Amino acid sequence: MSELTLSQANQIVEAALAKGAELGLNPLTVAILDAGGHLKAFARQDESSIMRPQIAQGKAYGALAVGFGTRWLDAAAQERPHFVQALNGASGGTIVPVPGGVLLQDDNGKTLGAVGITGDSSDNDEAAALAGIEAVGLKANTGA
Amino acid sequence: MSELTLSQANQIVEAALAKGAELGLNPLTVAILDAGGHLKAFARQDESSIMRPQIAQGKAYGALAVGFGTRWLDAAAQERPHFVQALNGASGGTIVPVPGGVLLQDDNGKTLGAVGITGDSSDNDEAAALAGIEAVGLKANTGA
Amino acid sequence: MSELTLSQANQIVEAALAKGAELGLNPLTVAILDAGGHLKAFARQDESSIMRPQIAQGKAYGALAVGFGTRWLDAAAQERPHFVQALNGASGGTIVPVPGGVLLQDDNGKTLGAVGITGDSSDNDEAAALAGIEAVGLKANTGA
Amino acid sequence: MSELTLSQANQIVEAALAKGAELGLNPLTVAILDAGGHLKAFARQDESSIMRPQIAQGKAYGALAVGFGTRWLDAAAQERPHFVQALNGASGGTIVPVPGGVLLQDDNGKTLGAVGITGDSSDNDEAAALAGIEAVGLKANTGA
């Protein structure tokens, strides 16, 4: 398989939101970007705050930006804050370097896109992303 | 009803894409914004080009910006191009002033959000938007 | 008198909205900027669309930008569109070059600030601005 | 009640400024945004400095961005500075993450908008915001 389809992307969104419901998480916002960083599917649950679209997309974009899930960027921000600040600037303020941005990869490790989730703690956001990815049988890269 | 729900937004996306399939349109991209202009639901069909997310959202945002569907902005751009250019600048380059951005309104004329669609001709994009809105029983404002 | 006060600015807003009510205009948005182009007072009536804040401020800023009310910019945009486009760019997309941005001046012609109004036709927006300015006994420069 | 009215917003501004006068605070700037983050009412007292409009609006926007008053962002900025820096970037430099941005909520916890105040210490700015909110009988969320 070489490209993420809308059908897969929608399944990831649904499964991630189902995981959020199962865990009793706050309202979530889920963004799915393709390998080029362009939005493919998106859902923001009722009662989510207004910048959740940017945060969810910024996590997914951050993961694609460096080729690792955003847990890697979160660690980098603590070790080399100037690097992550520079990435933020270079991306026009797009990337959000905290956990919850997870790469979608096939069995050969090829990156097909990324999921970004926000709304609960970063760890819970990431757990919902992993559930979404598992639902379509893809591999996840959290950057851990 | 005072606010657009994610459930309604998803139904609009599905019905709009079904209309596109029925009419044999090119791959479509559909964005649903809430009344404040914040993304609620989104889908980009396979084989859509990479700036479709900005175009779909820009049509929906343009409609919300002025309180009329983007057919109004399309006409304004021909009568007073400097006004629409200024709106583009004032929105940080966000608005896209061609048909296919349609306001979602309740029976009292209250705006609950907007749909923006791109991928085929502007007229066909708008037709898909209208089918989506009809599916949830809301009123449409195309700006005509 | 050398500076616009908040008390005057609030009176201008009130009188402009009263004029809108008297004329049966659409919901209006009124912005008052000081001589430096910084926001002093503002009101957006219920049911106004979401970019009205930028449009009202952009009219007032445009008037201050060139030292004439925005009727001057509207004419300039038709004679020399490249000049007004360049001003739009140079202002970071701020200025809105259509009537409804009016300078506030004292009896010596000194500019104390500007009013920007949007929501109805540009001519009606300007009429509401003039009523506001008259209410505090200042002179108006519409750029006509 | 489902939406903030201009009448309520104006009352909040007046009551906040009255609180500032009562406490002998520095000149204040007060911005009221609706639930979508769009300016509804605004006042900048005489002798306020020129970026107070951006600061007041940035506090209110920051609160709406994440769904908590800006005291939450102030704490987050100390625990995870890279997250708050990223939010600043993702908002186009809009949010101001210090106390004084307070959500307006109804009895069901639904967010109707936000108040942002600047001019004195952040704690005093917040106290004036709370007085404004109390005056209209809404609930406040400071993010504490």
C-alpha cells in the first residue's frame, strides 16, 4: 500500500474517538494528514475549545516535519529548546511539539501520514491515536 | 437548535460526497466550520490536490466573514475588486471568494456555521454543499 | 483639545449605533482608533458576521494611513489599483479602502483619530459615522 | 442563554472599569470576545499604552483557545514552555499567556466568550475581570 486513503483516515478518526469515549476522556479533536502534510480527515467533538484544530494539526505536522512522533519533539524541546523554537519559526508557527502526534507507517516503515490528537492529557491523546492506528492495521511511530 | 454538532457536520460531509458521486464530479474536499469559523469536520477525497484544504476552508470562512454565501463575494469581487482584495488581506489570506461557500442557518435565520467545497466547478461544488445541508434539514445561504 | 478621550469615543459609538437604529440599518460594528491608529473603543452589534471587527478597524486605519477618509481610498483604488494594493500589503493586510472610515478632527484640522463602521452599505456606514462624530462636536473628514 | 449580547458585554466593560477605579488601578484596557474569539466590545482608558489592545485581546483569546482562563496557560508556560510557545506560534502570535484572561460561562458550564484585561498587575487585571463578570451574573473560569 502506498498512500493513505480517505476511507482509512475516517476509520482512524472513528476508532480514536471511540477510544476516547471508552476511557472517558475530554472532548477530542483528531486530524489526519497525508504523507505530504496536507489535511485528509478531521473531527472536533462538541465542547472542544477553538484552537484545537491548530493543535491537532500542529502535532501531526510536527511528526511529519522531523520523521518521528511528537514525543521525540517533546524531548528535544527540553534538551535543545532553541532547535524546537527554530522549527516552530521555520514552519510558520505550525508545529506543536508535545505527545499526541503519531506517524502512520506501513510494514516497510514507509510513512503514509500522521495523526494528531488534542483535548485530554498528551498521554491520553496519544493513546487515542494509537487505538485509531491499530484499527486500520498500520504501524505507529510515537517518537518514544 | 443553537449550535452545530459534530454529528450534523459529519452527515453534511457524507451527503455532499454522495451528491458528488451521484453527479460524477471530480474528487471533492469538504470543510465544515462552526459559527465562529473554527473547523468542525473535514474530508478530502483521494486524488484531490494539496491546496484543497485551504480552498474549502477559505470558502466557508469567506461566507462567515461577511454573513452571506460566497456567491455574494464572487459578485462583489467583480464590482469592487479592491474591497474583496482588502478582505483577503484582512483575513490573513484566508478567504476564497468564489461560489461553494454556503452558510448553514436554522429556521430563524441564525447562522450555525458554513460549508466550503472545492474540486469541481464552483457551481457543482455549491450543488454538493446544498445537498449536504438539505440532508440535515438546515437552511442554506449561497449569497445569490 | 489635543487627544481623543475614551469618554468621547464611547459617545461616538453610542450615537453611531443610535443613527443605525433610526435608519433601520443592518447590525453595525463600530471601531474608534486614536491618532496613532490604536483601538480606543469598539462595539459589534448582535448578529454581525465574524470579520466585521477587521473591516471596521481596517476602514479607520486606512483613513489614518493616508490622512483622508476612506472615500478617498475608494476612488484611488479605481484610478490606481496598484497603489491601494501596495498600501494593503504595506499595512500587513490591515486597510479596507471603502467608504465608512472617517477622520476625527478638531477645529484646527488636527486629526485626533478615526471612526470605522461596517454592516450596511458603505454609504450608510459612513452616515452612521458622521452622526457619531457630530454628537461630540468634532469635525469629520470622509475623504470626499 | 446561548450567546453573549453586546448589552452584556458593555456591562462587563463598565463594571470592570468601575472596579479598577475603586481599587485605584492603573488605566485598564478591557476586551470582550464572543465564543468564537471575535471582538464584541472594547475600551482602552486614557493614558494606556499602545499595545494594550493586543494584550487584552490576546489574554481573552488564549483562554478561549484552550478552554481555560489564562492562569492555566501561565502555569503551563512554566511547566512546558515549548507547548505555550507553540500555541503562540500556532495562533499567529495572538495569545498572551498570563492571568487576566477569564472565560465567561453560563450555569451549565457552556462558554459564551471571554474577558481580557491589562494595565495593572496580572492579579489585579483578573480581579477587575471577575467584577465585570459578576455584574452580569455569569460564571468565571480563571484557569486556577
